[in-house]
Amino acid sequence: MALLPQSLAQYAGRNAKLAADAEDTALVKMGTLKGWIAKVIGLIPNPGAGIAVRRTPQGDVWNVGVTPTPFQISSQGKVYPGLVGTLMPTLEGEPLDTTSKTLDLTANDGNFYVWLTIHFTPTYASGWLSYSSMDSVTVDSGTSIPSDTDSVKHLQINTITGQAPTASFFTTSIPVQLKDNGLYSTLITYTGS
């Protein structure tokens, strides 16, 4: 004969009729525990506006009440606005500060990148850069960042791994400038964190 669990052992012998009720009570307690666990899991926040997660060797650290910074990407693919030079970047043709469009973080199975594509109009005098104007800035994504040209530059703002943003390269608006880099050649300089 199998031994009763210790919690039901008191119902052996003359109280055996109560064993079925005790077993039902244990099942109710287990159901209540499962319901409580489900509620606790539902309280775990998702990264996004006002919530940030940081991975540490001791586990995830959640910060609630964090103000999203420029170019931060939420777990839903929202890119928070910030200026590049004096321009507001666009996402699918709409300015970041007015759009509800988001990046599709499920677009690729592996890693992919998010970057700013900055279009300049350089003016040369005797082969050297004498003036440039910044024409537009767009937010783009893909599996590889395109190569720069003299009039189009790229700044990576994030890496998406496993459908989650992993590295925010900029947390402020970005002052940028096109500089001369030799005969008919330019480079972009910027500050930011």
C-alpha cells in the first residue's frame, strides 16, 4: 500500500472518509497558487516607454520611470525622436516626433541593425569641400549598414538581436558636421553618447 503524503497522513484510519475532501482542498490550494503565480508574472513589466531593462551577471535590472532618450528603441519598435544637426529624422517618410510608425523587430531571424542615413549636398572649390548642407535624415534598418559616399553618411543607432534592441549608441540629439577628408572626399564628425 502506498503511503499517503504527510499532509494527508492525518486522514488515515478512522478519518479515511475525509481523505477525499483533503485531497480536493490540496488541489484547490494548488489552483490558487497557479493563479497567484500567473498574476505575478503579469506584473512583470515589458521594456518600453518609461521602463528600461539592463542585463547584469546577477540578472535583469528593471528601471521604472525612466524617460526615453533620443534614438532609444522600445521593445515594440518605436524609435524615440531626437535631432540630427537641425533636422528631425523620418521613419517611412514621417518625422519621428509625429509618427506612430514602428520598426518591425521581427523582420530578421538573426541580428540586424538600425541606423541614420544622412544626406548632404557638398560644395567643392578646387576639389576641396568649401560648404555643405544637410538635406535629410532617415531611420533605416537591415542586416548590413551601407557604405558611405561623399554625400550620404550612416550612423548606427542600435543593434537588434533576437527581436530585442540590445545597444543604444546615442542617447542625445546628435550635432553632426561634414568635413573635408582630402580631394573630393568627406567625412562626418559628430558628438553624442
